[in-house]
Amino acid sequence: MSISSAFSIARSGLSTTEGRANLVAGNIANAQTEGYVRREAAQVTTNGQSGTVELRIARQVPSIFDFRYEDFAFEGYDPAPAIKAAVAV
């Protein structure tokens, strides 16, 4: 691993930590605010090639309410394997 690669990984980690710290700070600051909804961050892994995950929208729609599930696709996303467990409903 080159030194520039190590710095890039470290910078990415620090950037992620900063973003999560800001998110937590906002949640704490607004905990007593009426109507405030707690925000959560989801960590996304990438395929390791481009290092980015892109959201593709398949078509133009006249209204935001006209979107369907099939209209969206993530490219470059490598999800974690499913956790199989019994679920009580």
C-alpha cells in the first residue's frame, strides 16, 4: 500500500466520522424541539472499483408522486449479506 493510498483511506474515515458526529450533534441539539425527527446515517460499502455509489433514475415523471419502485437503481452498491433469522409477526 502506498502512502497516498493510506492517506486517502484515513481521510475517508475521518470524513465519515465528522459526518456522523455532526448528525449526532444535530440530534442532541434538537432533542427537545417539537416535531423534530431523529436522523440516522447508513454506512454504504462500494464495489471497490470506482469508490462511489450512484442512484440512477430510469425516467422523467411529471410529479414526484408518479415515481415507482422500478424507477430507481443503485449502481456500484455491494450490500452486506442478508441476516437470516426467525421473525415473529
